Amino acid sequence: AIVADAERVVATLVRGADLFTPAKITVAVFNGNGVRLSASRAAGYLKARGFQVSATANAETFSYATSTIVVLTDEAKAWMLREALPGEAMVMSPEEFADHYEALRSQVPAGTDLVFVVGAGMEFAG
């Protein structure tokens, strides 16, 4: 019985680890800093690291002082995305992001895990 329990624990850990690969994380990317092609460059950067990009567009304003990741599904996915970025980003819930999220929501495809708004100072080569 102990062996069966250990196998079940290992299987659960393996499935859990599998959930958090970039290939299973879908991100909608928005340009919130006004730098030309910022969202496109960020999307290319994330795709090169295995993330799925569901949309790229301009945010409702270019006045984002900080890059922001909005959690739509699992918060652990947000932290994985944050670790992959070349700079700092805040992690927030849709409620914390409030009016900004409402303004962007119609551009976020169903099934998207995270919204990433590229803010001032976040640069992607390209």
C-alpha cells in the first residue's frame, strides 16, 4: 500500500510539474508603454521561450510605468512568466487591475491564462 501511495504522489507531482511548462501557458500581450512594436517584440521573446501567445495589441493607454501580469487562471503560471522576463513585472488579479482589465478584456481570447502589459523600461531585443 505504501508503494501505491508513493506512486500516486509521484504521478501527482509529475502532472503538476507538467502543468507549468511554458507550452501550457497562454499569454495575451499588450503594449502599455507606447514604444513601437513593444507588444510584438515581447510576443516573439515569449514564443522563443515556449510560451503560447493568444493575442498582441496596444493597451488602452501607453502610461504604464511598470510591466504588469494579470492572473486569469493559475497564479503559478504568472510567476513562471515573470521569471522568464528580462525585467521587473507586478503580478495582479483582474480585481486589483480593475479599470485597466475592463478596458482590455474584450481583446483577451477565451482560454488565455495571463494578460501581460509591457510597461516603461521593459525592453525586448528585435
